Amino acid sequence: MDTLAKKHFVLSAILSLCTLLTYLSSEPARAQDPDQSVWPTKQWLTSTPEEQGMDSAELAKLVTYGARNSFDSLLVVRHGRIVTEAYYAPYTGDIPHQIFSSTKVITGTLLGMVYKDGLLDRLDHPMLDFFTDRQVANVDERKKAITVQTLLDMTSGLDWDQGFEGGKQQTMFDLARSSNWTQFILDRPMAHSPGEVFNYSNGNPDIVSAIITRLTGKLAEDYAREKLFAPLGIVDWHWDRDPQGLTMGHGMLYLLPRDMAKIGYLYLHHGEWEGKRLLPQGWADVLNHKTMNVHASDDPNESYSNFIWIFPDKHVYMANGKNGQLIVVFPDLDVVVVTTARKQVQYKALLDAVSGAVKSESALPSNPDAAEQLANAIKDVAVEKPTPVGSTPEIASAISGKTYEFSDNEFGLRSFTLDLTDPLPHFEVEFSLRYPVGSSARYSLPIGRDGFYRKGVPKPSDPGIGHVTEAKGTWLDARTFVIDAPVLGYGEQQKLVLTFSGKKLNFYRTVDVGEGEDVSVDGEQVAN
């Protein structure tokens, strides 16, 4: 399936009733001895924050902070129990969320399991040994020295521009145009000797995924199903593949927020689950690893190891995905925090807020007022708030139901139809797919015209992946109609700005919240 097309307009195969998950438990639990672990394999236990030594009022502030900063979800786990769980409308917790580069931690975790199982003999094993059946370009002594560990630490030395701390991300665009990603990555020239320089690269985890397949005879996703997801009780996910059919090691994994928290909980418990060791001894003790400084402009101490970001001064580490998809582990506090969002989370503010909410290792006295503050904050963010609706201009009836076609463009947009006179206003869009060549996908989506989103109802043939697209629209002026169309669970807030002039249409896609590429395409009306 084409990843680019899915990024913008994938519809879900899953529609379910929205359920508000509260922080209250039917059986309140006392703060436990951290050594007496509870395991959320079948389901998470819940508790009040005070029963686990945390302050509800401080957590209420964090929930509200999430509303101001485009969160989709927030989970706080202490002593094995969820003490705060908030879902921000229109997102709901039953929708798998794209975790972007937090996927890399899953890939690294799987490599650790391969190593524990004895399928990988050593972490300093040279990368090229796994690809002796390929003709690899630009081989020199430096490329021969790339090891599995330097891939995991983003110090492979491969020439790669992904825009970390600036840059054009040119290598990412070139990779997207390639039909064989593994070969493209292996063929890259060398920029540095391995182990010398941190250079963030999606190529490294993609090669690790390919190595996992070479060593196990299985796709990384299938190995995860058996060795990681099944033991942790993770049953609802989607993981994209590259053009050659390999599991993408760098991203495109969709998980429920509660299942993201299980990954953090595995690391919090030193790679053990229900008394069974899943990861090699020491693998999950991230703060004890030899690390690479990432030379981040906003934090000179920020470091990296095994696809994990580390804040040594705060004694915290995390999986970090674009636009705020975080799994944060506080080993000293016995806390795991998950966020999914549509805007980059300010790490220090989040870390300080969570640490500040921890008041005691043992239970605190109950605090009804603070508990009410937290409950109200969770309920408030779960309710969708209407946005203003503009007046309808005369042009609305003239353009309604008309189809506009577009010449070849990098965005892949073929045609667009906006129907506002139908009893159920909607738009239809057709995109070219990269694979198979010449194919396309067509989508139809209802539009709320009252300030509220309308949820799309997928057809059985739609390539749904477990998340939902919604839309609402309003007239900005006499010629411009704006559609707010988030793909719930994707981590972006995209808008389609449609400007009509005679038989012409300018289709402009912009990412209002998040990181994405703006696109402008001109089309012309055709006879229906």
C-alpha cells in the first residue's frame, strides 16, 4: 500500500463508540511495593493518583496543558497502575495511533531479543556480513567497519540528511523515490568513520529491520507478534512495509496508547515481563548504557543509545516520535508516561510536570477537591468544542458537485469534488498510488457544516489501517472554502484550502499543527 497516499487520506476499517476512560478504579489500590509488580498483560489496573503517591491537582494541570498543546492522549502510570488517562476530542483511545519514530525503539527492542535468543552473535558484528548476496556501492574501510551497535546508536557514519537540527531532508526524499530501500541505504557513501558522529537517520533502523529478517527468517513485524506483542498482550496494531515488503524499522507503527505504555513498563522492569526475561541482561537499563551526545541545541546533555533518547541530568529516557508521540520512563519514580499529539511536546515542561506531581513513595491522604479537578479536566478535554461557521456565499451552489481534475503532480492528486448541496455535505478525492504503478485510490468523506466534525464511514474496499478521518468545513470568504480534516491517530492537523475562480480550483494543503509539507496544486473543472 502507498504510504504517501495513506498519510493524507486513509480511512479506517474500524469504527467504534467513543468511551471515556477515567482515572477512577472500581477497586482502589494502595500504593504498592515497587518490587511487587503487577502486570497489565490482559488489562491495566487503575487507581487514584493519591493512592500511588501523586497529586491529582498537579496532574489536572498537566491534562489542561495537553489541551493547549495539541495532545491526542495522555497516560500516567505509577506502580503499575494508570493514575491519569485523558483522550482529547476528537481523538479517542480505541484508535491506534501512529507513533512515528518511537517505532525505532520497538525495532531496537526486537534486535535485543534476537541477540538474547542467540541468533546474533555479537553487537559489534559488521553490517555488511548480513548482505553478502548484494552488490553494495561505495564500499571502503569505513563502511566495512559499520556494526549493528553503530546502527543502533545513529553513529553508522553513512551520509544522510534528515534535517535533524536543520537541513533539507534530501536523503528522505531520495529514499521515498527508491523502489528498494535496503539497497539505497546500503549504497550510501560514507561521511564519517563509524562511532564518531551522531547523525539521526531513518536508514539505520530500516537496515536493522532487514537484519532481523535475515537472522530470523521472519519479517520484523512477525517476530514482534511472537516475541514481544503476544507476551505483553498487545493485539491491536498496524505496521507498514517498504516497497520490498520489509517491515519499516524507522516508523509507521500504529499502537493504542495503553499498549505504548506496556513498552515503557517492560523497560521500567529491566526487560522482564511476568517473571520471564524478554531482553538481554542490562539492555533495558538505559541510564547505565554508554551513550552518544546528540548535540541538541536546547539541551547539551541530551544523549542517545539503542534508538532511545536519554536525559541523564533528569534520570529519564524515552521513545520519541515526531509531533509528540512519546513513551517516557522515570525509573527512579516508578513512572511511565505516554503522550500522543499533533505538535512537538516540550520535553522539559512534561518531565518537570510529572516529577512535580510525585509527592511520596507511599499513599497520600485522599483529596476530594483535587480529585474533582482532575476528573473535570479529563471530561472537559474529551468533549469536542464547536468552531465558528462562516456564512455561505453565492458561489457555493455553482461549484457544488463539480469535479476538478489535476495534471501530474508530486502530491499525486488526480481529482477533487466538493458537494455542499447534498443533504450530507461531503467531498471526494482521488490520489495516484506509487505502487502498483498507474493505480489510484478514491475516498469520500462527510463534512460537518455546523462547527463539529463528521466521521467518515469506510467501504469494505477502503485500505483502512485502524484510524479514522473526520472533517468539518467553513467558508473563509466569498471564494475560499476551508476543510479541517485531521486523520485521527496520525499526529497531524491538516487543512485543505480550496480557492475557486471560474472553472479553476487551487487546492492547497497545509499542516496547521504538526510537521508536514504544504502543497499547492491547480485544477480545472470538467464535465460531470
